[in-house]
Amino acid sequence: MSPKVVKVEALENSQLRLFFDNGETRIFDVSPYLDKGFFKELKNSHYFKQVKPFFGGVQWPHEQDFGPDTLFLESILASVWDVAG
């Protein structure tokens, strides 16, 4: 079972900064998905920035989403933060 996203920030270049409940901050690149089906809407930078944490993963207003397993396994470790702080 993968850690869950507790906070997300939209970055430039179709990337997300993810804060997980295990204290890791990771970077997830959404760009490989942007030409697939309903993910195409994420090419709009204003819409892309509307991402929110959702049941351990992330979701946009029109229900495009990524689950915690995909986000954790396909992201790159950026840093570790103090979960208790």
C-alpha cells in the first residue's frame, strides 16, 4: 500500500509536487498522459492548476485523477519533510 497524498502543488511543465503522508515530497510528471483521452484537458494550464488531493491521490474538477500507487511509484523523490511539524 502506497503512502497517500496530503497536499499537491501544480508546477510548470505539467508536473505536480506531491506531499505524502510518509514525509516524502515527490515530483510527478503528467506529460506522458496528456494525449490520452480525457487527460487532454490537463493541457490547459489554468485547469491543470485546479488539482486537489482526493482519497490519497489527486483529482481535477472534471474527475481526471491519479491514484496513490501511480503517483508514488512513478514520481521522483524531491525531499523529505517533518510530518509531525
